[in-house]
Amino acid sequence: MDVLLVTCAAMPGLHDDDRYLLNALRERGVRAEPAVWEDPYREWSTARMCVVRSAWDYSYRRDQFVAWAESVQRVTQLWNSASVVRWNTHKHYLCDLADAGVPVVPTVVLRARSEVVLETELSERGWTDAVLKAAVAQTGRYAMRISAGHVAAGQEHLDRILPHEDMLLQPLLPSVGRRGEISIVFVAGEFTHAVRKLGTADQFMVHHDYGGTVTPGRPSRTELELAHRAIEHVREPLLYARVDVVADERGRPVIMEFELVEPELFFRYSEAAVTRLVAAIERKLKS
């Protein structure tokens, strides 16, 4: 086997969008098939390369997923790498980017089993409208909007989850409701395409699971420059990346998410991105 496209037990045949990549690889004569990362009988060493794609269930067992990535990398190529998997599957990476001077949505990591008074956290930062979410998350896991007069509900939400895992606290940026976010996709280090994701009028999340919509988009020069800064922060090659950018309260672009492990890459909007990724995979198979 040349390439295993890594997915999860809930989606053994890959997400529909990733099948564009699977089909394109096969059309080029590359032997490729989906593989479930939890499969205890899978011989990962029989593949020349593993590319993580639709592994969308690790958020409930990150340690197991990171251990899996490290074990696979010992026997074959893994893209993106196990070190990237470890770093990028916990949203503390936003703090790392901020420390490096890369503009991100202001982010506070609330550590598991710590004592947190939500009202105090909000007051110290002057945030009247904020969002709580899991630090290891996909599809808005445990996301909750906290607004003035409803802090008690947020504290209850936090008290239920924080004993077990890390949470994030961020200000709610009004631009998300008005303009959504732009997802900027890179393949083998080069920008290929972008999409704009918009939520419904009553949602602060733009994911399609919550009624959001996706359309082709075009990043501004400053948005694209910001995305490049995030890519440059990672001191190793990346096969793919997606940078989700929103506008802060002053209209400046900031990073909401920097997805390097299993992001949807919206192949259906860019045949060129699929072609470039197939070419990059072929080069790595020959190296």
C-alpha cells in the first residue's frame, strides 16, 4: 500500500470532501485507501505513508491519538508529523502563537481541576460577552456563549466540565456574527484557496452542524499575510494547513483556529488544491 488516508471509526469511508483526494490519488495510479486510526489490527508499517484526514473523534481521547501518531511515525511517514499532532490538538497553541507575536483571538486556558471564578475572569479582562469551549475540541465541543446577566449559567457549565479537562475562555467578537470567518488553505506550504463560513443569525458558531454555510472566498492581503505568519511559526514542513481568520473589535485580522491535524480542506472548491496535494504526496513517496 502506498498511502493510507486516516479516518475514524464513525466515518470509515472518509468524509465526502476527502474522497476527492482518494479518487485523485487512485487516478494517478497511487495505491490508496481509508484506514481507521482506532483499528487495532491495522498494520501501519505496510503503508509507505499515512496522511491524517477524517480523524474527527480524537477530542475525547487525545492522549490515545497522540500515542497512535507517535507509534505510526516510528514505522512509516506520517503527515502532518506526530510532533505537530501533539502541539496542534490542544488549543494552547493559540497562546504559543500570541507569545510569538502572531495576532490571535485573546485566549485564556483554564486548566483542569483548577478553581475558576468566571465572573472574576471576565471582570479582569473587561469582557462582557465571551465564549467558553473545550481546549481539545472539534465542531464547537462544549462551546457556550456567556453574556452579561448569564454568568451563573456559564459558571455551572464550567464547574461541570473543568474537573475533567481544560477549557478556553475567549471574548466573543461581533464580527463573527456579521462576517463569519475566512478559512485559508495551504498545501505543501503554498496558498491554494479559501472559503468563507457564515453562521445563522442566532448562532455564534459558523460550522455547518449549527446551520452555517460555506462559499468560495478570497482573503485580503493582510489576512493572507497573517496566515503566512502562522505557517512560518511551525519550524517543520507541513503537507497541509488551514488558517481560520476573523476580525477583532477594531477590524484587524486575528487567528481563530490554526488547523494542522485533520481539518476539512474544502477540496470541492478547488481542484487545483487536490492536484497540488497529490503531487506533494507523490514527491514524498519518491524521496
